[in-house]
Amino acid sequence: MSKLGNIGARLYRGEVGYDFIGKRKIWYGISILITITAIVGLAVRGLNMGIEFSGGAVFTTPKTSVSSAEAEHKAEAAAEGHQAVVQKLGNGGLRIQISELDTEQSVPVQEALAKDLNVPVKDINTQLVGPSWGEEIANKAWMGLGIFMILVVIYLAIAFEWRMALAALIALIHDLTITVGVYALVGFEVTPGTVIGLLTILGYSLYDTVVVFDSLKEASKDATKQTRFTYSELANRSINSTLVRSINTTVVALLPVAGLLFVGGGLLGAGMLNDISLALFVGLAAGAYSSIFIATPLVADLKERDPAMKALAKRVRAKRAAAAAKADAPERREDAVDEDAPRDDADDAEDTAAAGSGMVGQRNQPASRNRGRGRPSGKRR
């Protein structure tokens, strides 16, 4: 078995573990800081909406020697200030997107592009997207997201409990906010592919959360009937027992997405892959983080407010205090007897021999008790 497998087995059995729940305020602080940064980026820079949402025209040209940067400058000049996005295609052609461009404006822009790029006008393919169609797509995307959230809450409330449903909803909003904020900061274009990626990562985040919740539900089934662990400690054991599984599934999912984003979109220049790959990459990482550091600690916080769990925590603390006092009592009694009892040369010799041989525990206790009763010296009569 590999080293990671050994660690996973020990985590599952509870032999080792990390106190995720005990340090939950740190994770809350980190999440709040990241969320504020995402919101500020969204407010300051805004989202770069694709023409599917804002409306506009898409011009696809044949192979040309003009660079993407030069073509973008020429396209914005031809469109008289309208924003243009240019992507290099695999065949050497260009895909030029110009937002908020209507039918009447598209014809002179097409002619100007043909002249500037030195290609025939008839070879430039033009597609127009109306703003009303983009608005309809945006409304459907929001509607789909809302329905998804409602179904998630209903399912988790039935399968688990309302506290877990609320924690999962907060974790999903956390993941969505971070992903959208990263899009605003990076400036990637938001397309229908982005929406698909967002819905995908929300489903993945929910799956990872449900795995931890299922382990927690099983561990806390008869929590009030025992006095070994509080609910927060059971939640922490559940996180640790599924930690290696969460890491493995996240890494395996991130590797192909990283290939799409960094190799496909970065090295190969397939810019259209960025629409979905960035949402998947950021969302998968945020979903794994929120499942461990946000969702389960929130459940523990909410559950510890329940009177039954407060009583359980009180009983656990009382039992541990009694056990600690019981363990300290024999040592205190033995020290008190040793200080008051008279000692003779044989006692000193016996204690010296015991210390030299490493004798502890029961083997030393009879000597102390006999000295307390005034045992005579060790000389034979």
C-alpha cells in the first residue's frame, strides 16, 4: 500500500487527523476575504459578456497573415469604437466578434475588414445575434440556476436535514461568487459555455459535499446515546475519513481541465475552450475547498446550537473531567503517604533498586501501602 493509502487508512480509522472544525474561524476568514475580492472585481471591472448575451456580429475570415492584435485594432476602428474580440483559428483564419452591432452597421464593417485584411468580401462569413435573443438566453440561464438551487435544497433537506441543506446552499453560492469574480478579474468572455461550466461545477461541488454529509450522518446517528465525542468532533472525524477521497477525486478532475485551459487555450490558442475550462478549473477547486472548510463546519456550528447537542457536549466534558481527576487521584494519595510515613534504610534501598530497574505501577504500590501501616524493617527474625 502506498504512503498516501496508509495515511488515508489511518485517517479513516481516526488514528490521526487534523482539527478542521476547531480552526473553522480561520477558514471563514479566508473565504470572506476571497469573496470580497471577487465582489470588488465584479463591481469594478464587470463581466465581459459575449455577443450571445449582449448582441452583435461575428465575422469569420479565411486564412490571413494579419495578427490577432492588429486585426482587433482594425476591427474596432472599422466598427467606430465598438469592442472587438479576435481569436486565431486553426486554419489560419480569424474569428472577429464585435458587440452591439446591428444589421445595418455590419455591412460597412464587413467591407472595411475585407479591405484591411486583404481578403475578398464574399469570403468573410457574417453571423448576427440580436440583443433580444441574448437577453432571453440570460434569463433562461438565471432561471435554470434558480431551479437548480431550489431542487438542491429540497433534496438535501429530505435526504439529510435542513441544517445540511442550508450549509450546502451557502457553499454553492460561495463557489459561484468566486468563479464569477475570477471571470471578472481575468476578463475572459462569458458565453453559454461559461454557464454550462458553472452548472457543472455546482453539481460537482454538491457531490463532494454530499459525500462528507453522508459520512457525518452515519457517524452521528446515535450521537446523543454516547459520551465519547461531541457533534463537532464527529464532524471533524467525518472530514478526515473522507479527506483523501476528496483530494484524489479533485486532482483527477482538475488534470484534464487544466489541459483544456493551459494547453488548449494557452499553448494551442484555442480561445473558445477558455469559456468552459476556466469555469470548471476555478469551480472544481473552490468546490473541493468549500466542501471541507465551509459546508461541514457550518453544519457543526448550526448543530451545536441544538439543546440536545449542547447537553451532549456538557456530558462529554464532564466525563473527561472526571476521568482526568480519577487518573490524578492515585498519584496525589501516594505522594501524601510517602511524605508522612517514616522511612528506614531498607525502604530507601528498595526504592533505589526499583528506580534502577524501571519498576512502575503496581509493582511499587505494595511497598507504599506497607510503609503506611508501619511495616517493620527488612531484617529477618
